[in-house]
Amino acid sequence: MKWRKLGKIFDPSRHVLAEGCSSFAKSPQALVFDDFVRIYFCSQKKTGNGKYLSCPQYADFNKTFDAVLRLSKGPVVELGKLGEFDEHGIFPLNVLRHQGKVFGYTSGWSRRTSVSIDMSIGLAISGNDGVSFEKYGHGGPVMAAAHNEPFLVGDPFVQYLDGAFHMWYIFGTGWKRPAPGADAERFYRIAHAASKDGINWNRDGATIVAARSENECQALPTVFRADGRYHMYFCYRDAYDFRNNRNKSYRLGYAFSDDLAVWHRDDANSGIDVTEGAWDSDMMCYPNTFKCDGEVYMLYNGNEFGRDGFGLAKLTGG
């Protein structure tokens, strides 16, 4: 694969975000229209106890991606009420069109005591071209921890292929402490689920992408089809010391498949990596691939998990 970086296209410090949000534009995800591209992202606002909430909103771009046409006026999906699975944030929001509506699959966050967070996957549906979304049913998750995935699940990426919904997502494989008394860190890997209706999902708790080490964490899978083959990008990091050690922070991984069942990891041929001295010199994370006017693009975040915005790359060869 060969990608050409087009640079950072959105800096949250240069725009007025939703009320209370002052930084970050994490996990950009695209929805293509005839004459513009809507890019959803998650910003953060600080609460009274010093914690942060992730709130999904969007920016509309022209199709040359050099101008922001408009911003959403507030969060496009409301966070959960007291005790609900998405009470403390939604990140990411993955979108796709289906039967005249826009389905939005959410990764809902809630805080815990013994470990930092729990995550589940929800569904919200838009009838106004993705301007706003209403949660499905009574607002509970459509996928949560189960008997064969007893920890968190999140980071959904969904496509409708050949009459069925396919979801690539992550599930937790456990929590571990790097040292006695230290905060526990989460471990997670990529899996696949299928559904006839996009609500009820069949999954088997199987890892589908090989890990490079036992401490590897995989996140945010995104899949597209080109030249008769399926291509997956995702980000991966070490479970420990990833916040301060650039050699253990997020990088982009790559795998391919001919049948959506067996995936072959091939990071050496991903065609994209960090750029020394640039806004993505220490980290690349949270990729989202999409097709627009016959071209394939990739959105992604750089250093500090998207604090300074997101960038764009264009596929130039494969």
C-alpha cells in the first residue's frame, strides 16, 4: 500500500467547539455527501471533579479538504444519564447509511472503581442526514461484555456487505498492573461480529489479527475493499508506558483478507508511518478509511491522542 499524507486538516484550537469543549478532535470518521464530507470527531470537556467527558460532534469540509464549511452546534448524540453505559463519554462514533437513515455506532464509556473504565457499544439513528442522532430503544448498548468477552467492548467499525452487517471492534482480554500498587492497564484485541439487522450481533470472542507481542493492544479497526481484497488498518501500542514513551505509543498496523474470515498482518507494507518533526512524529492513531469520488482516504490522529486535531492521507497505490 502507498499513502500520501495531505497534512493536518483540522485544529480544534482554531474553531469554536461544542459548549464546554476546548481541546481534542479524536477519532475522525467520515460520511460522504454529494458536495461535502461530514467528519465526526470527539472533543473533550472538563468536569468539576477534574475528569473529562468525550462528546461527538462534526465538521463539514469541502471535497478538497482545505476549508471547513460548518460545525455542529453541539454534541450530535447526548451522553448517557446517571448510571448508563455511556454516562462518561462517547468515543468513537462510527457512521454508515442504511435504508435512508444514518446509523451511528457508539463506544460508550463509564467509570469504575477497581479499574478506570468500562466500555460498551451502542446504536443511535439519524433521520436528518446525521445532524443529530436518537439512541435506539431505551438507550442501552447493543453489545456489551458477555460470557466469552467478560471485559470491555468498543471501537465499532460497521459496514453493510452482501445483505449483512459486519462489525470489527475490540474486546478486552484483561487488566494487569505493571507493578504492585500501580494503576491497572487494559489489554484489548480486534474481533469480528455479524448481524442481519444491525442490532442483534453474533460473535465468538476470537482474535482475528495476530499480535506482535503479548503486551500489544489493538484499537480502532477500519476496513475497505480495493482490487478484489479487503484491507484493514488499525492502531496498536504497548500496554505499559505508552503515554510517555514514543517507542511504545500508537502506530498504524495493516492486515489484508480475501474472504473476511482470515486476516494476514503485514505492517511492513502499510505504506504509512510517523513523520519526524511533524504533528504526527510520536504517534499515529484512530484511523478511519473512506471512499470519496473514486479515491480512498484515511483520517487519523497524531501526537497526544488527537489533542491538536486530525489529518488526512490519500491512497496512491496498492
